[in-house]
Amino acid sequence: MSTKLVPIGLALACALALGACGSRSDDRVASGAGAGAGTGAVIGLAFGGIGAIPGALIGAGVGAGTGAVTDKNDLYLGEPVWR
């Protein structure tokens, strides 16, 4: 079980990083759908049962929904430390 958690954790970390992209609503929906599809496919393969394609479809829906309900102010973390 622990060998499956490493790729899942890595996929989730990548999804979170990609999900923060986009200042416009449609950009956040698209990046959320892409990140969710990738994460869902990895989880679907890792845990078996549903498989990669259904996992990707579910993940894309969840990611797109999350991107749609966030707004620019939810994602703004302030000026970068290097500026």
C-alpha cells in the first residue's frame, strides 16, 4: 500500500501546482480539468477498480468544477518574495 502512496502524492502535488495557474476563470477551469484528469487517471490505475479512463473523467469534472468556483482573489498570495 505504501508503494502506491508515493506516486499518488506526487500526482496530487503536481495537480495542486497546476491548479493554481490562470488568472481568468476559463484558464482555471481548463487547468483544473487537465490536472484533475491526470490525477484521476493515476489514482484510477493505482487503486484499480475503476481504471484510468473513468478516473480521468471523474478527475476532470472535479478539477473543472474547482477551477470554476475559485476566483482570482482566492489564488492571489501576494507579491513574490523575489520582487
